[in-house]
Amino acid sequence: MKRILLTGFDPFAGEQNNPSWEVVRKLEGLLIGDQHQIVSVLLPCEFHRSLQTLEAALKKHRPAVVLALGQAGGRAEISIERIAINVDDARIPDNAGAQPIDVPVFSDGPAAYFSRLPVKAIVHDLQQNGIPAGVSQTAGTYVCNHVFYGLMHMAEKMDYVQAAGFIHIPYLPEQAIAHPGAASMPLDMMKTGLVHVLETILKTRKDMVIAGGATH
Amino acid sequence: MKRILLTGFDPFAGEQNNPSWEVVRKLEGLLIGDQHQIVSVLLPCEFHRSLQTLEAALKKHRPAVVLALGQAGGRAEISIERIAINVDDARIPDNAGAQPIDVPVFSDGPAAYFSRLPVKAIVHDLQQNGIPAGVSQTAGTYVCNHVFYGLMHMAEKMDYVQAAGFIHIPYLPEQAIAHPGAASMPLDMMKTGLVHVLETILKTRKDMVIAGGATH
Amino acid sequence: MKRILLTGFDPFAGEQNNPSWEVVRKLEGLLIGDQHQIVSVLLPCEFHRSLQTLEAALKKHRPAVVLALGQAGGRAEISIERIAINVDDARIPDNAGAQPIDVPVFSDGPAAYFSRLPVKAIVHDLQQNGIPAGVSQTAGTYVCNHVFYGLMHMAEKMDYVQAAGFIHIPYLPEQAIAHPGAASMPLDMMKTGLVHVLETILKTRKDMVIAGGATH
Amino acid sequence: MKRILLTGFDPFAGEQNNPSWEVVRKLEGLLIGDQHQIVSVLLPCEFHRSLQTLEAALKKHRPAVVLALGQAGGRAEISIERIAINVDDARIPDNAGAQPIDVPVFSDGPAAYFSRLPVKAIVHDLQQNGIPAGVSQTAGTYVCNHVFYGLMHMAEKMDYVQAAGFIHIPYLPEQAIAHPGAASMPLDMMKTGLVHVLETILKTRKDMVIAGGATH
């Protein structure tokens, strides 16, 4: 049985929960197809310890697929991140109080890594199943991008990793109540969406060629 | 058995469906408490015929409660409208091709009617149940406001109507896919929300005093 | 010489200045056409005292035209308010600490008053002059709407008032800096815009019939 | 006398003008400090020809500083782009009808280039001068990012280029009129801002360490 590693984060910025961990924990142990089983891991919302925890999980489980998830409060859709960039620039301190500004994630790494997911096929499949989804051109410069970049950097040298990337998800409805006017998505829809995402990853050999860019 | 009249609209503006009718049709016949039963009526998205249809339904069913629903594409929450204003000002033609500009809904009516719903108690109860909700200070100037104003004007003279008002609901997820970045709410959550709304209307004698305004 | 009364507000909500007073003070004494002169009055951002101050100014100056201005932080254009509603519902306390919720501005007043400005002609003229402008369907439920409603209510009995209404203006650029991503408009453009507005009011006998509504 | 190369684009997406060229053309020939003179060049809004034109201008003028500008319709501030990514993904065809999807700008280039401007010092200086400004984490995937990436890639091998980067600017007010609710900035403020930007580039040896990131 091969492994799919899913990661979610601790709550941050005063939230009571984090949809990324809420959905990831619900998928623990699930089989996708008949050869892949999900392992769910919680990452602290901290620049330093998040990658330590991720590295340990990668080495322990040797997953074929790695999907890291994070909360993008205010976005309305499941957004598949296209690129991770080599910089930390924190507007608010992380959960350990660290606030790095304009420092690289890995000082020996390239400026960026593209996702190793079939980004367009994932968006297309989610939409076909009635779930709002889109491509995102930036994962920000906070712990989410840090983990995304760190994942891609570490996975370069792990030949068992065949697909890896990052997905941002909206607030849960109960979170959105505290943010008047903010979009949200119920947990069940996120969970259904994640299963579609994983199935698409496993079955896609070559990504689709459909527009998913932004003019700015 | 008393009646609750729910109304929803036909699709407009190129949409394939209208969440207001999708949710209202699903509630047809449902009992709320043990004395009230729902009657669901479809209104055309037309200035003229919408109120003709509504008037006929009011006279036929003599409802104790009337709740008109409409789609507010882009809003993220169930929004309880506070006030209906006496003007039609259409940016786009209605489904019959009419586009009134700055004409009153009823030339002998007052400038506005406040909702006769316990607006704050409804918002509070929805939020307590994990459903994003808020007060809206404007229902626009299109067919939704037209029906809201017409309802309040006609219900003035129908002493069997004890509560009446208008609620805007977001896009369905399948609609939002065609509007990148737009918020949405699944049909099940809307349906659950509507039942809460009706229960709150029936049990509330005096509205709650909690802030729900806007600075502008 | 006839009088035009312009009012602006004190800063509120932690701002250092209020664009409404910044622009109104700059127009003090200006002649519009050859028969009208501007009188500028500062209103406190307080529910109670704002209307006391306004009433005193109306009685003292007996203006032919009254234009009250307020700040709408986040809006991008000069927005001409269509309607004032008879309710105070404050999300935040006013500058005197009062926070009325769901109480009428005047308990003996109607639900709403429409603006007595040529709203569409004003928007059209501003746009012709390259200044972003639009119709707004709600002035909120805070001190701005309170003053707008109070103005219309008091002016009903003052036969020297021939035109009266309310206009919301954006942040100044220096304010927007503290609100990342918020729109703004320079003071000079606001000032030029206000002169156009007053000229349009004086020369318009009958408002234009052009769409300016909202679907919701 | 050293050269500063400024570039702006042709109008696109149905616009009558492009603020990037409107402001750049106004600065042609201006001296910044006593050693640098501005050369302004118009780029076609086309994937292929834009970089051909840029390359010719770089070789002809051998500029010490290169600043490419583009329009970001809907943004409210002067936004200094942090990073250019190696992908074209066009939602709409360019002015020559080309619509590349998921192809690299340079197939032999790295995934991304960071700006070679003192991004934080520029934002700080603009704000100090009352001009809304911010850091942007994405320049999109259209012709703007294409030119930004191409500029950084070509400038790598041109040792006379000491600073290079990309700046997005808002709609002009006259453009915003056709996009109700969209933010804008007057041409004069853009022009003043650009001069501040260039002065900051020339005088900054080491960028400031102030937060300018995004959580997502």
C-alpha cells in the first residue's frame, strides 16, 4: 500500500479552528483507489517547527503523494496553488511569536518551485463536480508558502514523492460568522472536494491545457 | 392549519437556475411547528407579472407568514432585508424585456416599508446554528425590491398576514463556478437555514436589540 | 445672495481627519453661479448633537440648497445617496459614546425620504468630467444616514429649501494608506467634483432618466 | 549621463488608454538627480513583440535602471511587484490574438526572479508622501508578468543594469467610470509617485526591513 500524506495546520490569527486540519483529520486512513492510503499530519503554524514536523513525516511515511493544506480566509473557492516562492515575510507573528521579514525559506534554494500537481485538471474536475475551484498565482509569504516551498525543496531529493503541492481552502461557515461578508465552504464539501483532488492526481498523467491565469 | 407562503424567482441574467426557487420548492408542504404549513410559489422575474402572481397567491392562501426570497449573486450570507423602497430602477431588462427607471412601485405608496420580520433574532439564530447571516440595508432597486415593496404594500390591508419580509440568498456552488471568486452556499445549508428562519419568526414576539447596521 | 449650506463631519472611528469636512471647509464663501454663496458648517459625528447643529444652521442661514457630506471608507467614487431611512443602528459608538440600536431618527417621521437632488444628472455630469461617481441605494444606519434623514425631515417644513440631499465620498489617499487595498480620491478631485455637483443642482429642472440602480 | 528606461503598455482588453504608457510618456527626458535621464518606451501588449521591443531598447540605451509599468485594473494603489514567474497563462488573447497557456517565458530560465528594486523602501517612501502603495506577491501570468520575467532574465547578462523591476498601477479615473466601483488614481499622483520611486531606487543601497507580505 502506497501512502498519501495530507497535512493541515493549527488555528492561527485568533481563530478557534483551522479548516485545513478539520478536513485533513477526517480523511485519515481513507483508501484512494486500491493502492493508496491517506496519512494525516498536523503541522504547527510556526515557521520553524512546521518544516521540522513535515520533514519527519516525509521520512517516516515515504509518501507517493503529498498535499499540504492551509486556510485562506476570505477566498471563496478551493484554490490550487501554482507556485511557491523562496521568501518569508510575515505581517503577523506565527504561533511561536516569530515574524521573519524578507528572509529565504532555504538560503540555498531557487527563487521558486512550481507545483508538481496537475493543477488545471484538478480545477476542471472539481468544477465538473459542482465545487467552486480555481488556480491561485500566489500562496502568500506566510507559513503556508513556507511549508509549500519547504515541501517542494525537500521532495526534490526524495524520489518516492511523485506528486506534491499546496491547496488553500476557505473559511468554514462557523468561522465566516465572525468575519461579516466573508465567503465560506462547508466541511463536507471540502472533504468531498479533497477526495476528488486526490483521485485526479492519481489518474492524471499529463495536465490539461486550459486557461487558469490572471492578468495581474 | 395556517399557511406560510414562500416565494422564489425564475432564473435571470443568463443563469440556469435561481437558488431562491430551488430552496423554496424543496420546502413545499413542510410543517413548521404543528400549526403552520408551507405553500411554495414561483414568481416570474418580471416587474409586472411578479406582483400579479404574488397578489393572487396572497388572496388564495391567506397566509399568516409571507417570506419572499431572491438571489443576491456575490453575497456570502443569508441576508435579511431591513427595508423596501418605492422605486424601480433596472440596470438590466427583466425577463419580459421591461426596464423601468425611477418609477414608483406603487404611486400611492409611502417612500418605504420596514420589514415585518424579527430581523435581528433571525440573524442571531442562524449564526447560533453555524449559518452565515446578516442584516442588509438595501434590497436593490430591481425585481427583488419591487416584490418586497409590493408585498409590504399589499399586506398592509390583509389582516391575516402577521409577518412578512424578504431574504436574499447567495449563489449556489454550481452557479459560483461561472463567477470566479464569487461566494456561494450549498442548497442544503440554505434549506436548513430557511427552516430556522421560519421557526424564529413563529416564536419571536419582540425582536432582539443587537447591532446589525452599517456605517455607510 | 442665496445660500448653499454644505456640511461635513468630524473624524470618527480612529481617523485623523474626515474628507467630508476637509473638502467642505475649502469651499467656504465660494460663489456658484452669480446668485449663490456657500456656507460651510462642521457637524459633530454624534447622533444627538449633529442634528442640533444642523437645525441651527438651517434656521440661521435659510439656505436654498443643502448638501450634507460624509465619509464612506472603502467606496471608490463620489456616491449620491438616493434615500434616507428612519432608523439608527450603530455598529460602533458615535464620538459621544452613544450607540442607538433600531430606534427611529424621528419617531413621528415616515419610513424614508428620497433625496431632493437630481441624482442621475449629478452622476452623469461628474462622469462627463472624468470623476468616478455613482448612485448609492443606502447611506447606512449610522450618523450619516441620521443626518440625511433629519435634514430631509426638517427641510420639509422650511419652504426656502429647494434642494437637499446627501453625498458620500471616499477616503483621502493619506487615509487609505492605513487601510491596505482601500480606494481613495485626492482632495482636489473631490473639490472639483463638489463644484460640478452644485452647478448641476442649480441648473437642473428635471432629473435625467438613466439607469443607476442595483439588482440587489 | 546615465539612462533610466521606463516602459508602458498599449491599451488592452477594450480600454481606450493604458495608464502605464500615459504616465511613462509624460516623464520622457526628465532628469532624476543630476546623473540620470529618463527614456520612455512603449511596449505592445503582445507576448511576442513586447520582449523584442524591450530587448532592442535595453541594447540601444544601456540603462542603469529599468522600470516596466503595467495596468492592474481594480487595484487601488501603486503596487511594487516582488517576483516574476516563468509561465504564460493568458485568460484573454493579447493584442495580436495570441493566448499561450502554461508555457514558459524562457524555456531555459529558472522558475522565478525576484525584483531587483528596493521594494520596501519604495513602498515606505510613497506612503510617507501620501501616495497609497503596497507590495504585490504576484504580477499575474499575462503580458505584464511576461515582460517582468523577460526583463529580469535578459538583464542578468547586462552588467550595466543595476536595478530592474515591475510596478503595477491602478486605472485612471476616466477608466474607472466604465468599471463601477473600481478604484483609480489620477495621472498627476501617478507621475509624482513615479518620480519618488526613481529617487528611492537611486538613493537606496540596502532595502528596508519592514513587513510587506500576505498570509495567503
